[in-house]
Amino acid sequence: MNLPPSVRLVEISPSYPVFEIKHPTCEARVALHGAHVMSWKPLDEDEVLYLSPDAVFKEGKAIRGGIPVCWPWFNAHPTNPEMPSHGIARNRFWELKEAGEDEGGVTLVFEMKDGIWNAKVTVRAGAELEVSLETLNPNEVPIVVSGALHTYFGVSEIEKVRVVNLEGSEYLDTVGEETMRRQNGVVKFTEEVDRIYESSDNLLLVDDVSGRTILVEKGGSPSTVVWNPWAGKAAGLGDMPDADYLKFCCIEAAIANDRAVIVMPGSSHVLSTRISVEE
Ligand code: TA6
């Protein structure tokens, strides 16, 4: 496929293609593996996404950082413990179907098919970043889908960031014994946070050290997942430096647990996240 002028294909490890975008509006990198946005740096801004320096770039292993596409299920498979956590999408190579650009940015369209599962990921990288995950159902029967766009946001110091607009939302706290709670005030990080909020609302990530505010807009997403492993869980992640929990938080446009979506034959569902840096 011919790539537009702002996009070039590089191999960051043997047979592991990554699309490098250098456009007047932004720089970004998107791996063919997992249709995975690895980085996005708008013009005159610092990098927005966290990518682990220990991330593994080989088939079958999800990249630690950027925007993992968790699909067609969130966390453990609903019925089969043999299946990988967070689905099949992020552990395999997709197919690039379209690549284009205009003065506003670059658009890449990826597809994957596996049995009953058919998905399309559209990445629009420009002054804003939008990732859309479309579940298609060409089958004769309904399919049930959950998942997340599992975005890792880079932060200056985790204890000096706030997630705003979840105040008052109910959430499932999955740290320790799962417990339903209600968010009191803004979300802060002073310990492990692993929460599934019942919220379709847009969010703000406020970094008090850099003074930067990130707007996270969601589409087709009845759940918002907020995660930081903190020191204990981070130490157990072999593809991330132990202290890097201080450098990111995940804010995920998700469809989780009992909010799974039924996609009827011949129809589709789109889960999207749109990220912008607020001046
Ligand atoms: O972000 C929510 C979550 O489900 C956490 O429970 C944690 O497992 C995280 O995803 C990362 O999962 P991974 O399989 O990428 O290590």
C-alpha cells in the first residue's frame, strides 16, 4: 500500500512494522501489532502517552503503554479461563487497509478478523488524537462484546494529578475484595487504583506539575476504567521499570462487565476515545 508523505514504515524489531507519523500537526507512532498507538506528540507539546522503556515488541505480547486495544472482552474472558486477559486484539498483527492524510492530520485504518470476530480500528492523529474501535457483526447471530481503549497517559508525578468529572459516580473498586463505592471528589492517586466507573462522561486529566490538562472524550463507552498499579503491582510487571508507576495513569474508554454490548447481525458498535491537550 502506498503511504502518504507524512507516514513511513519502520521495523523496530525484525518483522515488527511500526508506522511513524511526522505531520505538521503532530508526531506519532502506530504499531501494526494490535493496531496499537504507541506515542502521540502534538506540535509544540510534550509526548502525551506513556510507553514503557521495557515494552516487548514481539508477536503475541501486548505493548506496555500507548493505547492497547482490549477487545472483544475486558479483563478475563467471560467463560473460558484459557483465553488471554483483555481479549485477542492486542496480541496479534492487524492488517492496514487505508492510509491517508490532509492538512488536519493522518488517518490509518486497520482491520482484523478471527472466526466470529471482525473489527476495524481507525486512528486519526493530528492536533487531537482519536482512536475508534468498530465491532462489526457479519454473522447470522448476535455477538456480545466488551473491551477498552486502555490509554496510558504520561504524567509528571502521579501523586500530583487529578482526574476530574467522575465526582459522584458509582464504581467497582477491584483492589482487594471487589466493592461498589461512590466517587467522593476528584480522583487522586496515593495507592493502587483499579476502578470501573459507571460513567459515559468525558474527563479531564490535570497534571499539577506540568500545568497541562488533557481532555478525554469517549464514545460508545458506558464504563470508564482508571488504573495505576502502584509500587506493589508495578514490581510484578516484567515489561515496565518498577518505579514507572509514578509516571503514568490509565484512563480508559471501556465497556466493562455487565455493560457488555450486544451487536446484532448486520450491525456494528463503535467505542472511541478522543484526546486533546487543553491550553
Ligand atoms: O486497567 C485495568 C486492568 O484490567 C487492571 O486490572 C490491570 O490488569 C491492567 O488492566 C493491565 O492489564 P495487563 O493485562 O495489560 O497487564
